[in-house]
Amino acid sequence: MTIPYIQTLEADTVGCAAATDQYTVIGQAPYAATVTSVVYIPEDSVTGLALESAARTFTVYNRGTGAGTVSVATKTCSSGTNLSQYTAFELTLGTAANLVLASGDVLEVESLHITTGVLDPGGKIIVTYSRT
């Protein structure tokens, strides 16, 4: 039996104002791997999210070794979804093909405002992956 080699890439995000977007490099895959989970831990609580007027989407992209646009995981925080300080929430993983990383691939998280947006308090993004 082979035990999987599981590691994480982590990055602190600085957050941003309601009507702005933020991009943060998470890190580079040291070897071929498969992403198994992505979580975001906000540094502060945010309430009052509504898709029609104030929402935010968090998406982790595999930029490859350049400007790739493969969506690894995403989560829209909108109506009925609040951010709770220091409470991790999982991003929904993409298709199996989008979870595959090659050695050297760079992961980046995009915090994108929707409509007028809502504050992103900043926090920590954690990508867990397993050697393939």
C-alpha cells in the first residue's frame, strides 16, 4: 500500500474594499499533484450579502506557467451566506481535469466583487493537494 503524500499551499490575502478586486498568488506546485480541497478563512466577519446588490466570488485559478485561466475551485458569497471571522469555508472544486497540477504550475486566488460588491476582510487561503 502506498500512502499519499499530502501537502498544502497557503497564502495570506490582504482583502479589499467593496467595489474592488484582489489577486493573490498562493504558490507554485513543487511536483505533479491533484488538488483535494480549498478553504478560505476570513480575518473578520462580513454580513448583509445579497446577490442583487452586494456579493463576492472567490476563485482559485491555475495560471500554469503563465496566464492560464483554469478554475480549480470557486465560491460565491451572496444572499444567505455571511463570512464569519476565523471560520473556514470550502470552495467548490472544479471538474477532475481542472484539479490536476503540473510541476511548476502557479495558483492564484481572485477575490471578485459582484454588482456593488462587499468588503473582503482578507484572510488565509489554503489549497490541499496530493502527489500524483
